[in-house]
Amino acid sequence: MKSHVNHPLDREWRKGKQDDNYNCYDCDGCGKAFLTKDLNWCGRCHGVRYCGSKCQTASWKGRNGRPAHKLQCERMRAARKNPTAASGEDAAAAGFLRASRLEARGDVDAAARELDRALKFAPDNPKVLDHKAAMLCDQGRMDEGIALFERLVAEYGDPTGTHAGNCARAHSLRGMPADLARALELFAVASAKAPAEPSWRDLAGLCLLHQGRFEEALVKFDEAIALAAHDPQSASISHSNAGGLRLRLGRHAAAADHFRAALRADPTD
């Protein structure tokens, strides 16, 4: 199938130029999973991310049973400037921030060194481990990256399904039959924990497509489309995937409808 059928995550990872905008992380306010591009850093400490001002305000005041960020912000800011004088978790958060920014600038080697340094301060920090696993996959070290993702899924709490989803994505990119089967199991876990997230269903559809299970893949693409009603970029991706598969199956009118919908959602695609 043409390249536009593939999810951007798939395209970027396969080119070896992973775009951190399409990684998933949890909002530090509500705890829900979002794409990196949809999260904003705290402007003072640059150590936590939020999906919007409502979550940032709630986190600052310590609502929803979470500790008040105003009690942590200055510590995290100090850790960013002097990691060796901070607590392990604060130093790890500061290292994670530096790694994210270095990776965004394309300096992957320096970002990897920052993550390794962060893990020395906090070896069991799941956010840093998840990013480390993603970076290993990005460097072509798929076996190591998948093993680390699997460890996160097995040993750490994953209330939003982010670790399961990222692990599934890595398996799907390695692409062996056993990997595709495992990816589908994990995408099901991620979808159950984040029922409003369209990307896990869209990526499950791609796995089913690669297995030749076309009708099941269409069901997943259509589910993703329904969930992405208020997310134009995700809607465009899922409409393109569904359109490409229906075109392949000779359903030209339905495919054309999907492609028109994709262009309405994202005219730049």
C-alpha cells in the first residue's frame, strides 16, 4: 500500500527519525495519555507537562488527590540547574527534560546520555525508562527497546495504558508474526485503559492489515475515526488508512469518501 496508509509513528520510526511529537506521555494533571505535541511544559520548572490550563491550575493547587505542584516546582527548577544537589527523582525529572529537548533538536546521542544519567539518579523512574525504550527502538536496537517496554508493562503500574501502547507499537514495527500477535494483545490493553484514545485502535488496524485480516482492520480504523471526531489530525490519519484499505479492496466510492474526509480534517495532508 502507499505510504500515506501508514501511521506517522510508523513512518518516522521506520525512517530512523522518530518525531517526539508523536510519542505518548501522561498529563501530570489528569494523568491521561496525550501526544507530546498536545502537552505544554510548566513554564517555571520545565519538568512537568499538562494538557491544558485547567489541569495546570488544578495541579498547582494540589487537587484530585495529587500533591500541589507549587510545593515541587522550585525543587525541580533547582534540580534542572544543579542535579547533583537535588533528590534522585528531581534530578531524574530534570534529566528527562534535557533529554527531550536535545532529542527535539536532533541530538540523539546527547539525549541518550542524559537519559542514562537520569536513570543513575532514579533507576526505576517509569517515565525515563519509557523514553529510554523508545530511544533504543529509534536507534535500531529493537530487541533491547522491546525488552525494556515489556519490563515496564509487567512490573510498573500503567493506569493509562501508555506503556502497553508504546510496547505494542515497538512490536508492530519489528513486524514478525509473533510481534504482530503480541502487539494486538497490548493495543487491546491500551485501548481498554484509554477508551477515548483513537491512536491505539488505528495502530491495531495496521497490525491486522499486515496480517491480512482486512475486515477486522477496517473495524478498527472506523472505531478510531469515531473517536477522533474532535481531533482533526488523528481523524485525517484514520480516514487515510481506512480509505487506502477500501481502495485496495476495490471499494472505490467508500475510499473516495474517506480521502475527502481526510482532506477536510487536515487540508495539508
